[in-house]
Amino acid sequence: MASTQPLRRTTTEGEVQTDDAVETKRPWNVIVWNDPVTPMTVVVVIFRKIFGYSNNKCTQLMLAVHHEGRALVWSGHRERAEGYCVKLQVAGLQSTIEQDA
Amino acid sequence: MFIRRRDGRVEVRMNDYGRSVVRSAFANVLAAERDPDHEWHVALTGPIDPSLDQDNPVSMLKRQTETSTNAELASLTVDEQFLNDAEAWVWLTTLQVALRSTAQTNGLHTDEQLAAADEQMLAYVHTLQSLLFELAACF
């Protein structure tokens, strides 16, 4: 009997944490921002190398950055989003992460 | 200036002036990463998550380490005639970091600001862009 108490608590904690879990399931977006100096072909090459996207998709994303000022290039778990953001920054692109609204 | 050869290596065909521009760019990125007072340092430490007061220290360290490692390898190979794939990649990323740091440090955030930049600055930006354009074609 003594052991049931902690188990119940664990169950309750699990239920309480469900709300938080739902909250953190909103994906994190990796955003790349436009700048006036980076050659378009360089952006395409960096996207292809970091994400492994097709040339067509990389070109579409590059054009979205160019015309709209920013583009969402990847979406998912926070840790991976942060990792991709760092890779993009190391490659010289202006990038940030933000949680999906 | 950069040619992808059949054996996979990238050949660098650059005169002394080109090498000096590249050498200076690599050295500046390396110095900026190590020296908080360097004028490019702010450009290298932009926010990862702007909604936070401070980014995850692990990610910040990873960014610093990778940028430094790339700039070091680029500096070590600056006089080489042939680059392997990894070396060519760090040349590209380090030149791109140098280009964007130059733009950011000199307030070139828009096309209009770039168009209004002085001739010397424009010439430097165009030189880095030309190098990047040709190097990107090798990937």
C-alpha cells in the first residue's frame, strides 16, 4: 500500500504536465532573413548542403527570402531547430528560431 | 577563380591580390570570433532565439567553435592551389561570414543603403560577392 501513494502522485503529475506537453508540441520554426549582399546562388548552395533539399526547393526558399524578407526553412523540435539555426549562422546566413504561433 | 576538377578537388586560380583579399577576410573572421572588441564581433553573435534575453550557452559555444574552426582551416589553406571538398566549403562559409559581417558593421541592411555606400566599400563587397559566386558554382 505504501507504494501506491507515489504512483498516484506520478500519475497526477503526468496529467498536470499534459498541458505543458501540448504547449511544447507547437513546432519551432527556423527563419532565414534577407540581406542585400549575399549572392542568391550561395543561399541555394547553403540550403542544399545543410538541409539536403532538392535544388528546386532550395531555389524556391531562396526566392521567398529575397521577395518576402524572410522564409521559414525548417520546422520541428526545438533542439533540431536550434541546431539548424546555428549551422545557418556558421555558414553566414542571418537566421533565428521562433515557436509556431 | 575556382574550378571543380574531375578528381573532385577545387582548383584555386587567383592572383596575389585575390589571395590577399581572401587572407584578410579569413583573418578578420578568426580575430572577430576571439576578440569581443573587434568590429565584426557583434555580427558573429546575433541572437538564435530573439524572444529570450540570452540564448542557450551550448548553442552559442557550438556556433563560436564551428565558426573559429572553419576560419582556422580556411586560413591554413589560403595559399593552396587545390582544395578538397571540406576545405572549399569552409572557404565558402568563411567568405560569406566576412561578407555579411562587413555589410552589418557598415550599416548595409537594405538595397538602398548598399547603393549609397562609398565606392571603396562597394568594390570590396563586389569582390567578395564575385569570389562567392564562383565558389558556389563548384557545389
